[in-house]
Amino acid sequence: MVETIVEKGAEISEKVQKKVEEGIATVTEHEDGSKTVSYRGYDRGQYLDIEDVKTCATRTLEQIADSVSYRIMMEQAKKMQEENN
């Protein structure tokens, strides 16, 4: 069993709620308002779920694409391409 503590006032994510509904996890609320989430399974240590990695990469790329530096770089690349044609 793998357990983690959720601080008082913090919400349980939809992902955890889904695991509870599937019977894979349980949530126990303590007197101080904190919660313990317990998962069936193996402790893999520092492990990243591939979906979490994909989400992080997508958000990072979106931030880069929205940056001023990226726009300037793309404008310069377009000018260079036009000069070479």
C-alpha cells in the first residue's frame, strides 16, 4: 500500500476521486482536516505517469509559443527564409 497526506483545506483531485470510485484508493479524513490517500499497488519511488509528462510538455510548449521571444524568433526566421528565396 502507498499512502500520501493531503493538507488541510486542499481539494482531492478528480484523478484521485476516480481511483476511489474504481476501488483502487481510499481517502481517510483526520480530525485536523488533513486527509490520507491510500493506494493499492506498489511504491515505484519517484515515478512520473506518462500522461502527467505529456500534460507538462504540452503546457510548456504552449507557454513558449505564446512568448514574445518566440514571436521575434519566428519573424526573424521568416525574413531569412524570404531573403534566401
